[in-house]
Amino acid sequence: MWVDHATGSKGLNLTRMEFRLLDCMARHPTRMYERDELIAYCCPDSDTLHRTIDSHISNLRSKLDAVGARCMLVTVWGRGYKLNVETCVYFVSPRD
């Protein structure tokens, strides 16, 4: 995956779970997703815990920050996560 913005493109190496989380939230970027919803979308046949989602979100946030897509993921305290539409001026795309 690549993040394209004004300063150029930067590679973004995501795990399968990180990609699924980003894909889920990008489908409806103004929506807040509870952890249970993210679990149901990303790993419906597993016993994933809420803390596991938190850990993957933290890793994803660090990777996005490292390529200049800061503040893209927002924690809605006590509820879940969403994309910050105001700072989502970045284009995340798969490339061969």
C-alpha cells in the first residue's frame, strides 16, 4: 500500500488485520466503529478480544504517522474508533 500526499508517495506495509481495519473504517469514514463491529468485520470466526483490536489500531496508527498520515485514526473514548475525515486528505492505495 502507498500513502499519497503533497510531499510525495510513501510505502505502507500493513499486516492483514491492519489492512482490514483500515478497509472497514474507510468504507464509511464519518462513522464511529465499536470494537465488536471491527471484530465482526475483520475476524468474524475468531475469539478476538477488544484489547487485540486496540493493539492493532495502535500499530496501524504508528505506521500511518510514520508515513505522514498523522491524526488519521481517532479514538472515541470508551466507544471505539473512526477515521478523522478532516485530516483524511491522504489517498491510501494498493500498488503492484
